[in-house]
Amino acid sequence: MREINLKKILAIALSLIATTTVAANEVDKRRILPFNEMQRDHVLTEMRALLTGTQNILDALLREDMIAVARYARPLGMGMTHKAEDHLKAILPKEFMQLGMSVHKDFDQIAMDAESLKDPKHTLRQLSESMKKCNACHAGYQIRVKEQSAQPGMHSSHHQH
Ligand code: HEC
């Protein structure tokens, strides 16, 4: 009896230590993108547009409305990147940028093919293929907001006047 209790206590103690260690080593191991609030908002707004656009494309595909497919796919193409990406280009890892650009190129291709081939199955295949890149990037990166939303290039140490 006493031995069992000791074992239990030991098990609980060990699991507590394990939990603390995991917390100290960071639970989320994905590479961190250290953004300020504005940069985070910019990227996540674009992400939500990608999800909404993809859903709209699927809905149009269901109706085999290939004109609508092109209309929903085009805004997710390279045109999407011209908005405010310059300030992000400097701080984003190269592989992250390449993966992102490659997704935008896919949507341009999806729009073009929807118009010229008008083949829902072909579009569906392209979309499925391209969405592997959504998964690849999400598996590799996370956004963390820096404590002080400092301007790019500025240091968080405060000025002495
Ligand atoms: C080049 C990298 C990259 C690609 C490609 C990418 N994402 Fe993301 N996405 C991110 C990152 C980073 C986050 C934030 C994840 C985090 O901090 O946990 C995110 C978050 C999101 C979110 C959450 C938005 C919010 O408001 O919280 C959605 C939805 C999303 N992505 C959809 C998509 C879809 C759909 C695709 C593909 C069509 C896609 N993403 C492709 C990097 C990417």
C-alpha cells in the first residue's frame, strides 16, 4: 500500500517537472516571426482573405461557374502582394517570402486556367495542390508580437534626453 502511494506521488511529481520543463522550452516550436501589431494585422488580414477566397472558389466550383472561379481567384494572385508588402519584405525570411509568392502565383494560374480550360476538376486539382503550401507554411512559422511595437530599425531601449 505504502509503496503504491509513493509511486503515485513520484509520478505526480515527475509529471509536474515535465510540464514545467516543456513550458520553459516553448510548447510551440515553429519558427517565430517577430512582428509588431501592424505587421501582424497585415499578414493575418491577408490570410483571412485567402481562406475566404478559397471558400468562394470552392462554392463557385460546385456550381461549375468558372467565370466566378476566376473572379474569386484573381484577387488572391500576385496583385495582392503589391499593397504594403515592402515594409515586410525586409524582415521576412526568404523561404517564407518564396512560399507566399508561390501561392499567389498559383492563384493567378488558377484564374487563367478557369477562364481558358473551364475544367472544374483541373481547378480542383490545382487548388488542392496549392493548399499544401498553406499547410507547409503554417507548420513552420508562427507570429509573435514584440513587447514594444517599435518602428523597424528602432531599438526597444528607451531614449535618454
Ligand atoms: C508563407 C507562409 C504562409 C502561407 C503560404 C499561408 N499562410 Fe496562412 N498564416 C501564416 C502565418 C505565419 C499565420 C499565423 C500563424 C500563427 O501565428 O500561429 C497564418 C495564419 C492564417 C490564418 C489565421 C488568420 C487569423 O486571423 O488568425 C488563416 C485563416 C490562414 N493563415 C489561411 C491560409 C490559407 C487558406 C492559405 C493558403 C491558401 C495560407 N494561409 C497560406 C503563414 C502562411
